[in-house]
Amino acid sequence: MAKSIWPSDDKTDVLLGAAKKGDSLAVNQLLERHRGPIRRLVELRLDRKVQRRVDVSDVVQEVMVEASGRLEKYLDDPVMAFHLWLRQIAWDHIIDTYRRHRVSAKRNMDREQPLMAAGGGSPDESSVDLAVQLSDPKLTPAAIATQREIAEQVERAIHRLDENDREVILMRHYEHLSNLEIAEVLGLNPPAASMRYLRAVRRLRQLLEGDEEAAAELRPEGRPAGRSEP
């Protein structure tokens, strides 16, 4: 599995311990070492049209300010891993920013936008890696298509998944969260999170193979293919 966008826990734990003892320098270091990952998350998950209307740096700063104000309470009762706590704050700000600046109420935050690497340019390596995993193992990436075509095929298929499937794929392959972390974020036990992920991968593979009817049959009864808001 690719390296997580979040810093390693070892140094974070040291800084958390120092911050709990009132070390203001540790607090600053703790928040600053997570600024980059928060920015990556916002760039990945916030609608591209909204990003043309707001400065991502402003959203990141709002997250950091709120985290700083709530840190003391978190240190007294750490309800989850620190990076997942920060991620939840960031996710709330992503949703709020989208709702305040959305172009259309019918657009979904994760739909019809390229999942490109931060800074633009070449396709996100996550899309290429995922496409290779889902493709015929006998074929090389070059035999399937160019890297850009591979990335675009995967991203189009991800956008056609329903909300729950799309969310678990993005968390696993683009945020690179572990199954245990995904379970904690979604409020599931690890086996249930693993089953949701495997089901989402199966649907994604079927979409990539053009078998949309089979993917629809696997979708839980009554659940729409997507929802207008996160």
C-alpha cells in the first residue's frame, strides 16, 4: 500500500505528549507538520470549480485555527488518532466551503472532477496504480493505454460509483488510509470496513469492464448511484 499522506505516528505522539504538558513550541510543530497533508486533502476532495473561487490556503488556515482552538479539549480526551481528528475538522470545512461556494446544488463534491495530483500536470499516480491493480494481470500498463488514459478511465469509473463506494475508494487509494483508519472514520468495525472496500473494488472493476448493469445489481436496494451533496 502506498505511503499515507499523513505524517508518521511516532513523532506525532512525542509532540502530543509535550503539548499536553503545555509546551507551546510542540503545539506549533504538531500543527505545522500536518499543514501539508491538510492541504493535500483539501486539494483532493474540494470541487475544482469551487477551488477556482476560493484560495485553498484560506481553507487550510481555517482548519488550523479551529484545530488550535480545540486542541486542549482533544488532549484531555483523544477520541481518535490525531490525524483522523484533524481530518474530520478538515472534512467539515471542505463541506462548508462547498456549500457556500457551489456553482450548482446538483453538483456532487466528488463528481466530474479529475483526481489529479496536487499542483496539476500529470495524472495522479494513485489513479494509475489503482488501474493497474484492477486490470488484467497479464497486461502491462503500456499495453492497456497511456498513463493519462488509464487515470482518466479509473476516475470516470470512480465518479459513477455510489457515495459510499466512492468514499471508501478515495480514502483507501488517494488518502492512503489503512482499513483500521477507514473503519474509525466511518464508525464501522474493521471487518465491515474491509467488506465495504472489497465490494466497492468489485463494482469499480465491473464499471471499468463496462458491466454497468452488474454493478447496479450489486448496489443495495433503493440506494441511488450518487447524491447531490456530501
